[in-house]
Amino acid sequence: MTIVTQNPQPPERAPGRPKGSRGNGKTAREKIIRIENATLVRQAEIAAQAQEARDKILSQVEARRAQQADRVFSTYEKQEVKRSPQFQIDQRGTLLLLVGLAIVMFITTAILTADGTVGSAGAAQFFSPVLGFVLFGAFEVGILVFLLLYYIRGSRIDIITGKRVKAIQWFVAAVAVSAITVALSAYHVLDLYDYDYSNIDLWVGIAIRVAVSVLFVVVSKGIAGVLFAQAIDLNEIAKIGTQR
């Protein structure tokens, strides 16, 4: 008699339970995705909380700055109320006065340096002594032309770059010509005192002639700043900046 033995069959899974699950209806892959999504959500919440905290701190800082600015402005207004009325000296009349003084300074310097230039012209052996005055006139006209070019060019604004046109080369040229006239005046003084370097009057004479020319250069440079400030239109500069 033969006995047939059948292999026992595994129990069937409950309906709706996916393969590979551990009893909660989710596979391992789905659990990983759920954890990753929860992590991303948590990170987003943390970032939002941090941004909110930063915005709060920045708003507090801006509020403190605004309060400080208000206090400073209030203090300034209180001080200005106590001040006496102020007169604005930078007006057209003052500018015209400066230009007039510059013209007087130029004429005075020309007269004081004329003696040295004309006296030194003898070293060039011109056929006529009158040419010494021509030489003096050439130097003075050159200085005047270079200064006018410096004033005019320096007051212009480049329409492409919006910056002031460079004109310092003309001022350097005027200073160079002035230095030549100073050198001629010094030579004339040396010739008058027969190159007696031990004579104190010789050095005083040279110092006076040099000082006059240096004073004229300094005055010319100072007036240039006022002329440039008057010539530049701030509205045009702002318009150029907006177009760029």
C-alpha cells in the first residue's frame, strides 16, 4: 500500500496586502520616499522659520536706524533755529569779483615780471631793444591763452562719459611759461648784482620775483575751482546718469 504525501501549501496573504510589506501596507521603497518627503517638508519649515527670524531682526534694525535718523534730524533742526541768518557768499557778484581780482593779479604780475623779461632779452642779441617788449608780450599772452583754455575746457562735460573734460595740460603749460618768466627774472637779478652770491639783496630780489609768479599761479588755480563749479549744470549731470 502506497501512501502519497502532499507538500503543505503556504497560507495565502490577506487581500490588499502588497508583496514585501511588513504589515502596514507599504513597501520599503514607499517608506523611504515618505521619509524623504517628510524631511524636505521639515527643512522647508526650518528655512521659513529662519527667514522669518531674519526679517524680524532686519525690520528691528531698520526701525532703530530710522529712529536714530529722526533724532539726529530733530537735533539739527533745533540747532538751526538758534542760529543767526546766514549769508550765502557764493553768488554771481562774488564770482565777478573773483574774476576781476584775477585780472588785476594778472596785470600786476605782468608788470612786475616785465622788467626781468625785457632786461633778459639783451642776452638774445635782438636787432632792436623793442623786441624785448615783444618777447614779454608773447610770454604773457601765452600764459593768458593757456589759462583761458584751461578754464573753458575744464568747465565742459563730455556728453558720452558724463565726466569733466580733462584740461590739466593747459594749466601745466601756463605754469611752464610762468616758470620761464621767473627764470628770466632771476637771471636779470643775478646780472644786476654781477653774480655776487654773497649779497643778501640778490637773494631777496629773486625771492620777490619768484613769489609774485607763484602767487599768480595759486590764485589762478583757486579761481578755476569756482569757475568750474559755476559752469557745471548738476541737472545735466543727473540727466546723463539717467540715460546711461
